[in-house]
Amino acid sequence: MKKVAVVGYGNTKFTKDELPIESLLLESTKQVFDTTKNLSQDLIDGVIVSTNDNSKYLGAILSELSGIKPKISHTVEHLCSSGSSAVISGFSYIASGLADTVLVTGADKIGNPGQILEWDKSRGEYNHPIYWASMFTKAHKRQFSTTDEELAIVSAKNHKQAMDNPNAYSHKPYTISEIMNSKNVTEDLRILDCSYSCSGSSSILLTSEENTKRFTDEPIWISGIGQKTNSASFTKNELTTLSSTVTAANNAYKMAKITPQEIDIAEIHDAFSVCELMAVEDLSLTEKNTGATYVRNLFNTEDRKINPRGGLIGAGHPLGATGIAQIVEITQQLQNKAKNRQVSNAKKGLTHNMSAAATSSTVLVLES
Amino acid sequence: MKKVAVVGYGNTKFTKDELPIESLLLESTKQVFDTTKNLSQDLIDGVIVSTNDNSKYLGAILSELSGIKPKISHTVEHLCSSGSSAVISGFSYIASGLADTVLVTGADKIGNPGQILEWDKSRGEYNHPIYWASMFTKAHKRQFSTTDEELAIVSAKNHKQAMDNPNAYSHKPYTISEIMNSKNVTEDLRILDCSYSCSGSSSILLTSEENTKRFTDEPIWISGIGQKTNSASFTKNELTTLSSTVTAANNAYKMAKITPQEIDIAEIHDAFSVCELMAVEDLSLTEKNTGATYVRNLFNTEDRKINPRGGLIGAGHPLGATGIAQIVEITQQLQNKAKNRQVSNAKKGLTHNMSAAATSSTVLVLES
């Protein structure tokens, strides 16, 4: 398999503004051109868009707006993890030899579909993510004696870390007490435990090993890929483990030939506070039933290892962009360009994304 | 690059029935299981859906409905050529080594979006395909003295060929005179020159070379791939050549190391009669300005080389399914299993798909 690297990136601010999807896509794409050495339109032979927007033909529209005439263009959708799925498609086009250089751009705008799975509604199932998040939270409390304070620490940490992310949706710090006393949206979920759907776009440029030098002296390699879809339906007999994440992580570590202990920094899908506690365990970054202690320790020592850009809770969650924004952050960290967010000496990073109560998950390992 | 083969397929009838998108996807998928030797759910590690439907997470939904727990699942959209784009993604996952066996299932239901590009509307452009088709037709008549009879022959041939396709939308033969006298939808376009949006689904199963024997004794290899996106907007200064098709075809022939003269059978995107006349030229199956004569000769000799299943005009055009249905037909032809539609001694086949006035095109070469 050919090696594939991230060699450029762009990000818009994540906001509540109702911007046209085309403008969002174009803005982060323009940043890729503005910041990537020697990049010109004719060097890009694939344009893959990830979004939950209902607009069609956005791969061709973004190509036209940005002056690219690629071979490959299309849109990828897979709910919350659309961006990660699109990146792996870009990887596979290059790894197979069908393309040399692929732009992957994700975007969603506030109010877009994708947050609610209409299929659930058609079957009489609870259709808003707060329902599965509430069940996860209640089950986690029961099984591991997790406290409201431990849940609030996730949100406090990620809101605090988002303060140093100029593109984050939230730029307000919250105390643990403020989070614990924020409005209850269900019996077990406070409003400040939830990520926000918002408008935003993120892009990365992927290329093959032989092309990296043209664009950067600091390529970041995608060395591990793991994906798993268990179902589309939330399974109520498994409420304290993200089993698709376990499978995806194991496959990603295996492909990268590393152990979880070697991960220096991770972007994790914290759609709700409880998700981060579960994910750090299911990614084997800490042992089962130690997630809350692990995150509390990071918070107390101001260690930004998990969700340095603020996670979905702090940075916001424009669905199609999220998986790509995670990769942009890890790329900046591994290039030692993350400014106030920088984790020292980060060499190996991970991104974790999931959709619909972790019925599917994607894990990527990146290395400098 | 690893070799990739088509080793299974399924098709629903193409109808005007308003069926749920999930049911359509499941029906053609079920056929793949019913007709592919030794296929079980655990052998499939990728499920890619192609559609213009606004439903989300269909890759996971189809996986759950069909009992598959794949690594990879997502939806691909690229208007009319969504199906072809999804197949090439499936190819790239296998060719790169990220997957062994991928199910690619496309579907759309009557009335789905995708036929009209809303982006055109937002810019004040004519937004229905009949407008570009009318301009193509008028320009073709002017430049090549193409007659209404020559255009009608395309439709007569494809409606006739669809009579032997049990899944076709149309099962009614039309005389050239009936077509020429059918209702004018614009000055240059008769209703019987148009393909119909309809409900339908098609699936193929792709696998790597080492796995083919498990599933079939007659693998059909995807030996050539060509794709090109020139823009999203219809370009009025190029009305008699499908230039994205020219580029895609040349790349596909080059990858397959064959000449156009070696093609025995072709599935061509005849959304409107004029498209087939242009495509047979731009795919280099005949010389420029000889398309009408070429098609007339096929019609007169009852040669089914072009659009044996009836093309989009006869078989119908459920957008997300079309590119896959084309591959199913070529696979059956190259396996000598096309029954009444069989072209004798077909060894090398081609599929041609395009979107939005051929602003993008995809060409695949298949070989037995």
C-alpha cells in the first residue's frame, strides 16, 4: 500500500451564522491554497466533499468555485463521521494509485440535517441524540459510580481548551459548578454536557509519498486506519462500551504497528461529556472504569493530551467538518504549530469519530 | 495496483412506484446474496451506497437491514453518476488493500432530488436538464445537419432493446414516426427523446483477485477507469462535444491498455437522444460527425452493441442506480448470461456515465 500524508489544511471559524454551504466549503479550501507551498489547482486530481447538507453535486461545485478540474469528485455522507469517511476515501484513492493528490473538504451549516436520524423516527424510536446520550450517562453512573462532577470535568476541560482555539464555537470558560448547575435537558444531561451543531468547514490536502516534498517539509503520515459499522440502530444492551470504537481502534493500532500507550495526543468524539469518558477507555488510552480519573488528572495538570482544540463540546460540531477538523488539529500538533494549544513533543496522534450512538466508529493514527 | 473484479450483482425493476429508499436498496442487495456463490455477510467489509435521496446514514441502515457489519460504510452522491463514483470508491478501497470485498448498492426513488441542480436555480440559470439537452440538440443539428429522424432512431432502438430487459421502466416499442410525433417539451426535444426519473436499485459485489474464486468462476475485471470533472456549470461554448467524456474515455482506455476499437459492447448515458449520438463519438467508438450514421446502422442491423438493456431512455434513470445497472448489464453480457439481450462473443465492455450536461463523466472498461 502506498504511503499517504497530510500536507496542507484549512479551517473556518465554527459559528452559529447561517452561511451558504458553498461559501463554507470554499473558505477552508482557499486556506489550503493560501498556506500550502507550491499548490496549484492543476496538481489536485481528487475533490471529495463531506457533508450532511441536502445540496447535490457539491464536489463539482467546489471544484468549479476553486478552479480545480479534478478526475475524481463526489460527496460522502455518513452522519457525524462523514468527514472521517471522506478522508479514508481520499486515502484509498491515493494508496491505490488512482490519484496523486486529493483535497478533502467537509462542511455543514447550522440547522442542517444529520443530527437527527429520520430513520429512527420512522420506526417510532427516540430520534434526538440526547436520548441515547442520556441512557449512556445513566448506565455509566450505575456501572462505574460516575458522578455529575466527573462528567462536568470533561466539559470544563474542553471549554477551557477551546479558549486557545481561534476557530472554536465557544470562547467562554465554565466552572465545574456552572456546568453542574446548567439547565437539565434530560434527567441525566445538562446543556453544557452537549456539543453544538454549528456552521463550519475544514479541509485537508492528501498526497502520495513521492509528492510530499513538493508541498511541505513536514508531512504527517496517516499510518493507521480502523473503521467499524455495527448497525444503524442504537443497541440498548450495550450502554457503557463503544464497541465499534474498540474494533476500529484495535484495527488502527494494528495497521500502524503501535500500542495505545504510544499515542501522545488524541482528538476524541465528545458529542456529550460521557462519550469522552467512554472513548478514552475504549481507545485503550486508559483502562476500563478509569476514564473519569484519567480525565480528571488531565484537567488538574492542565495536560491537553485529549481534545486540545476543545473537542466537539468546546469547538462545536459542524458534522461534515468535524472529522477533518480533528485531523487538522493533530497535524498542527505533530508539526509543532499548534501555538497556545501545543502539547510538547507530540509524535503520534489519533482521531476518533463516531456516528449515531457509536453504531459506527472511525479511528485514524497519524505520525510525524 | 491490486486487480478488482465484479463477482455478483442484483437489480430491482425500474418503476414509477414510490417505494421507500431502504426497501429499494435492500431488494437489489438481497439478490446479490441470492445469486452469489458462497456469499455470507461476514465476508463483506465495505458497504457503499449511492443515491441522491436526502436520507442520511444509508450505508449503516443497509448494513443493518442486510445483516452486514462492515468496516467501511458511507453514502456517495454525484448526481446522475453517483453510482459510477461509488463503484470507483469501492474499487479503490480494494485496490489499496483497505478492504477485500465491497458491496456497492445504488438506488433512487421517483421524485428524488438530483435531476434538477438547485445551484443553477440559485444563480438564475435554467435548472431543468431539458434546457441543456435542447441546446445540445439544436447545436448538433446545426453543426452536423442531424435530422429529427436520426434523433428518433436512438429512442426507437433503445425502447426496442428495453423490451428484452425484464427490469426496464418501458416495455413498449415505438416507431420512428411515433417518436418524431410525440409531444414537444421544447422546440428541439420530444418527450420520447427523454429518459425518465424512476424508482429502482442495482447492486454489485466487488472483490480482490485472490478472493474471486470463492464467489464465481467468471469474474469480470474492472481494467480501466477514467473520470473527469470540468465544472458544475453547463458551458455554452461547447455544445457538440462531451469534453469530460473524451478525457475520461482516453484515461480509461490507457489504463486498460486497449483501443476503443476493441470494445464489443457499451452502456452509454443517453439521458436524451442527442447524448447517445455525441457519446459514441466522444468515446471514439465512431469518428466525429458519424454518430448518427453509426447508430442508424446498429438499428437497421439489430446490433445491440450500444445500450443493450435499453439505455436510460428505455430502462429508466433512477439516478443512484444507473451507473451500477450499467455495470450489471456489461457483467451479464461478458458472462454470456444476458439471455435475449446477449451480444455474441462480447469480451470487452464499457460503461459511460455523466452528470449535469456532461460537466463530469466517468468511463469504466470491463473485461472477462
